[in-house]
Amino acid sequence: MQYNPLLHKLDDKKGDIMISKRQLTGDIENNSIMSYPLSSGKDGIKIQPDKMEPEILYHCIYQNKIMLVYKDHNEILNCYEIDDDEIVSRVKTSNNEYIEKILEEYIEKENLKKK
């Protein structure tokens, strides 16, 4: 796997939270495909923390919102949602490579990225 470290600050209603986000890209040489730790269905979001790597931002769509989840270095899960209709629509219609860019642009546009 290849990592691209980025530092973000996400603001939840309880205060500022600092997270380190590493963008994962597939390792074609080793053909290593790990099952994604988030899935959504009619009963809600299924999170598999044991399949999550610390400090990696994962996403899924549930009830027309983008749910962002990451496990910090203390193994604590942190969850955020994006309910911007335009961003949700773009993510729904984009391929996986472009979704990371959409989320990065949103974080930057909303001034959530650490300066």
C-alpha cells in the first residue's frame, strides 16, 4: 500500500478534532485487496474496526449523507457526516479515485484543513 499523509482539522459541534488522514491507494504489484471496513444498508452503517488502520479516513453514504470514520492512534473511533447535497451527489456518481479528491476539496473549501 502507498500512503499520502495529510493533516486535517474537522470541527464537530463539541469542538475541534485533529486527525491525520492518509490516502490509501491500491498496491497492484502485490494484488493485496483488503475488504472495506464500512458498509451501509437499510439497518444502518456496519463498522468493522478490526479491519481499520489507525489514522486512515474511511467513508460511506447513508441516508443521503457521507459518513466519515477513522480510528485514532488510541483505537477510538471518530465519526463525522457531510450533508451537503452537492458533495453527496458528486461522491455518489464518482469512481473511488475521484472520491478522495472530492472529499479533500470539500475539507479545504470549508476551511477544515490545518494551516
